[in-house]
Amino acid sequence: MIPILYEDRSILVCQKPPGVLSQAGPGPNLPDLLGQEAGGTVYPIHRLDREAGGVMVYARTRPAAAALSEAIRQDRLRKEYLCLVRGVPAQSEGSYEDLLLHDKARNKSFVVRRMRGGVREARLSYHVLASEAGISLVRIRLHTGRTHQIRVQFSSRGTPLLGDGKYGGGAGPLMLWSCLLAFPHPKTGRELVFADLPQGGAWEPFRAQLREDGGKTELL
């Protein structure tokens, strides 16, 4: 069963389990699982890496999908994440701006120095919530949604995500969690905010900080 946080005739908000695809594809994927659980068709609006978990929104009608996609284009769908990184970022808060190139054959993104075909701008802002035993808990707001963006931007600065073997973070579960979504309802226009916190595993040493930060919905 996929935990459903909210649903109506236009949208469905759920908690994506790590290891499940956020879009249609081979193996367990949320469009199929949610379609079976909630009935009807659900339309993906945004992506979340297979290894990551947390809150996601799906449209239940084509008009709702179009409205949410437009909200993304207007930067009115706010996405925030929690992650654990190896080491401590150089500054306790700030923003990262890079040019990213995604190699589809290798399914890996790279920071590059100049704009050329296939290169896209990537921007995020972050705040370090705590550091302990060489691991830092970081809250992030994405301003663009590039493939593996958080993972490659932090890795390129020497602080890869814990468990991110592809980008130098070592073996184990990927410590990346979609903790907050805020967006206008596609039919009423009313802003909705949904928060969801990770639990257990490598997150456990930061339980107090997660609880303290969990209710915050202000813009990073």
C-alpha cells in the first residue's frame, strides 16, 4: 500500500517509498500502484529519483495535469528536500548555481563550465540544520528540476549524499527525502502545503532536528 496523504477528484498526494519508480517503467512504479489503489489513471507531474522517497503530487485528470505543469513553469510549485551529506558544506546556508550536462547513456549528470548543446542551468538554495560525526543534515529548496541535480551539485563540492554510490557517497540507502510540496490547487487555486519527514536508519541521529524543522513551511 502506498501512503496517500490527500486526494480529491483533481489530485492525489502520496508518500513515495524508496525503490519505487515515480513514473511508468519496468518494475514497481507509482502510476501503476496508485491507479490500482485509488482507481483510475494518475498523471505524473514531477519526478523523484528511484532511490529517494517522500511526498509527491499526481494529477487525476488531464486538465489538472496541465494546470500543475503550468505551475511548475511559473515556479509556483515549491519543492523542498532533506538530505544527509558526507562532510560539512563550506557555508551553513547559501545557493548553488551550476551548468549541468546529463549523459543519458550513463544516466549520470556532470557539472560543466560552459553552455553547449544539452547543458542546462541548475539552481538550489540550502540550509545546514546540523552536523554530527562527519555527516550533515541539510534542507534544500530546488529552483530548477534537473536530473540528479541535488546529488551532483553537492557531490561536486566534496559533500556527496550519504548512500549515493553513483556520485561518491558510498554504499547504502540514498539519504534524500522530498519533505515539502506547496502548490496552487489546479481547480480552486488555493495554495496547498504537504510535509512529510523521513524516519529511522541513518536519519535517526538527527531525529530531534527533524522534529524541530518538520513543521516549518516558510520559503528557503
